[in-house]
Amino acid sequence: MRAMVLARPGTPLELRELPVPEPGPGEVLVKVRACAICRTDLHVVDGELPDPRLPLIPGHEIVGVVEARGSEAADGPGVRLEVDRRVGIPWLGWSCGECAMCRRGQENLCPRAAFTGYTRDGGYAEYALADARYAFPLPDRYDDVEAAPLLCAGLIGYRSYRMAGEADRLGLYGFGAAAHLLAQVAVHQGREVFAFTRPGDEAGQAFARSLGAVWAGGSDESPPEPLDAAIIFAPVGELVPAALEVVRPGGTVVCAGIHMSDIPSFPYRILWEERTLRSVANLTRRDATEFLEVAPQVPVTARTRTLPLAEANRGLELLRSGEVEGALVLVP
Ligand SMILES: [Zn+2]
Ligand SMILES: [Zn+2]
């Protein structure tokens, strides 16, 4: 199979010809039809996350079709993953099921967890393996390319959204793949969305308004009224004090990314009055099942741009430059 491989962090991915992997016990072999590019892939490739598997096939927003089952393949969440079944493979690839975090329902924080496209091979390839218990049947209303960004931008975005609480006025910093999906859920649920983009990004602000944002502006601007909560998707530490400044007393700021530049020091008064600052890490299988149920009801639609698998490096560059509206999806 063809695969885009990271040999060493900080170097471009290499197009390689590799043997199709064999599914082990409990695994399924999936023929990849689409794999979205996530900002986390950029952090992995740039070496900003510790200890990736090397060499590594990145990619954790995989849509594909089960081609073979390993011995004793366990059932997926409620559904048996038969051959020919279309499934999505997200970032959480495995968790131990035994530790205190797993038993508490926080498998996203399992210290032994394995992550697709980071500590396990991912979907920048023609085939991928998944533990059958961590792969999800996908709603029929989405085609393969549309479904791919739901698997991380959607799922982890949705977890961040839940952590923001019952916010009537919700700020989204960084209006990319995740925010453009979440804005649709928030508007559908009757909330007011305030979108913050890079200063001067008028196209991004117009895009946000077209999805129902009541206000869109630069991240250096203040919204017309204080927000109940804000989610920061951009990996920029300066946005943390900026968001705290515009959230009301008792409000919440959620950092949704896996990596962020250092947060500058800020006066205690912007955290005081019971504002909460928290992060979100990874996802649980429950987040996945919930979001995949909610998405078609809205219905959430992903703005996508496709690229051939061999152009993964160009896709990563486009994401880095911030020139992407919606989500980039690789097609083998
Ligand atoms: Zn565990
Ligand atoms: Zn991701």
C-alpha cells in the first residue's frame, strides 16, 4: 500500500510503498477512503508532542470500510463491525479499561492509552488497522469526505463544547475545522456564537457569519457583550488572557487543543469572580457516540477541500498558513 510516513519529526512526510498490515486479535483492517488533516498532525510532524511512534503514519480522522477482521475481533460500541461496514477511526485508539481513570469513565486520560496517528499508525495511507472497540459506524447522510472531519474536529470539538457548559453566549477563538462544525451545533441549540479569527481575516469572519455567528471579529477585539463561555481552538497562549477578559463572572474558558504556545502572565483580576479556566484532552468513546448522533440531527455539514494522499505535505502547509476554510481531507 502507499502511505505517507514520518521518519523523523521536523522532516517532510515520505511517500512509501509498505505491506498491507495484518489485523491482530480484536482488530479490523480498514481500507481508507478519506482521512482529514487535523492541527494535531501538524504538532506531531513538527515534533511538538513527545515520543511519537517512529516511523509513523499520521492521521486520526479516518473513514474507511472494514476489509478483514482479526481473530476474535471484539464488537464495536454496540455494533458488530462486519466486513464491508463503513467505520470512522478517531484519535483514541485504545485504552486499558482497568486503571482508575478508565474505571471512572475518563478513558481519555488513561495513562496507557494509545492514539491513532501518534502512538499507533494512522490514516495517511491506503489501509489502516483499528481496535474494533474504538471504531464507529458512521451516519449514512454523510459521504466519506464529509464524515472525515467529524472524527476529531467534531468529536473533540463537541467534548470542548460540553465542557463550556450551558453558555447562551459562546465565543469560539480560531474559526477552523472544529469551530465551524461546533458553531452549527450551538446555533441549532439556540445559542449565540461569537467568532474570533486572526485580526484582519475578513474572509474567515464572513465564513463564521454565514454559519450563523451573531458577531465575528479579530481576536484582539472585544465582543459587544460579555460571553458566558469561550473555547480556544487556536494554539496561541495569548488568547487565554484575551478570552478571560471577555468572559463574564462565573464564566468558563476551555482550551481545546493538545498544544499551545506559552500563556503570558496575566492579572489575577481577570480570573477572579469564579471564572474557570480548563483544558480538554482527547476523547472518550461516549463523546464519539453522542456527537455522531447529534451531528445528523442539526445537521452539521463540513466545509471540505480534498487533496490526493501524496500531497499530505502541502495540506499540512496550508493548515499551518491558516489559509483553509473548513477542513482539509486526504483521499488515497
Ligand atoms: Zn486505563
Ligand atoms: Zn485531531
